[in-house]
Amino acid sequence: MSRDRKRSTVEPVEPHPVMLAYYCKKSQRAGFVRNLFNETAHHYDRINRLFSMGSGAWYRRHCLRRAGLQPGMRLLDVAIGTGLVARQAVALCGTGADVIGLDLSESMLAEARRTLDIPLVQGMAEDLPLADASVDFITMGYALRHVADLTATFREFHRVLRPGGTVLLLEISRPTHLMVWHTMSAYLGWIVPLMSRLTGGGASGRTLMRYYWETIDQCVAPEVITQAMASAGFAQVRCDVEFDMFRNYSGRKDRSGFP
């Protein structure tokens, strides 16, 4: 069965509903996201320090090491942004030659290029411009909510991974405890957007952080994400949660190379 034919027979799974405050229909999502990150790329790291709540370089490196990243592996960092996850991957792999960065936003790629000497490619998670079975490890840091279709994204991840390869998705999800939800709603929904605007992010920085929180709050349940991963062929799918909102989704491609 051809790749296009296989895609057409699988129902798409959106990470969240259409966000009418930002765009009006599904087909406008990618363009909105690309423009938003293009507008905020030059001050994204400053905004991220407010947003990450201390889950900085140590946390990203801890997650990569726990998922099994080792020297000699070839890694693809999808939605690389300014390179926050990729920098830790380079440190663990030992060389930038083994890390590839991909992003929809050309401005984010330009920011990543300033601090990382690695191959960088513009593209979408749902249609990766890489050959079959070409990488050992795929990462995506806090960007799963921005894709159009979880099904297509996970099938692409599965396609480009080598047999035995690993996918690791760092995400923030809607808190399950009411007190935590109210706290995060106030912090991420109002305080961080305001601080982003006042500290140099401008209106676009405020919009980015408001959009972040609203996609977190309206994202599909973790069970939907893990099921989509399993349906794409991943084995040993798991979701580890910390502090009721930081979630690490991981899975492995079967060593036979088939689902």
C-alpha cells in the first residue's frame, strides 16, 4: 500500500479543537503557528524562562538520558525552536553531526543556527523530509499541541525511525487536580503573558503565551495521545508524569521494523 493511500485510510486525531480566537478553520492552523513563532523567535528564550517554571536544561537532559539517548545515536529534534532540547542532545551524543533539527518556522531555525552547528531543515512533523529508517531517536519538546494531526505525525515518526528506535515527547498537559489547574491557569494564562509583553516580547509574546495555555487546557487527554502512538505502531508506549502537568511520552519501534 502506498504512503498516501495508507494515510487516507486512517482517521486524523487533532490535539485540540480549532482555536477560534486565533484562526477560523483547521487549514489555517499551520500558517498561524508558523507566523506566531516567526514573530517571537528573537525573544523566545527569554519568554521560555518564564514559562518553563525551572524545568530547564537539567530537566531536558535528564529526560533524554532516562529515555536511553547515547553517543553514536542519530537524533532528529522535531520543532527544534531555538534549540533548547537539541543542545542537551548534542551534549549527550558528543557531536553535533549526529543531531538534526527540524522546524516549521524559518525564524526559529535562524535562532537555532546562532548557537548550534548541526544540520537544520525546514519542514512539518506530519510530513518529515527524511528517508525511511534514517534516525535512532526522535524528540519533540512542548510542540505536540501545534501539529494538525497526531495520527499522521506518529506515523511519520515511526517511518523515519530505525528498528529499535525511540521517540520521546516532552509536553505539558492540563493538570488533573483542581487547585493545580487554578494556579496554572492564573500563572500561564495571565501572569506569564503579561510578563512576556512587559519584558520585551510585545503583543506577539503575550499572544504566544496565551495560546500556549489555551492549547494546554484544551488538549486531548493523555490516553488519546498514547493510543495514537500505539496505533501508529509504537511499542512500550508510556506516559510519565511529574508535578501533575509535565508529561513525557515515549515509545519504541519494534526491532522487526513493523508495527
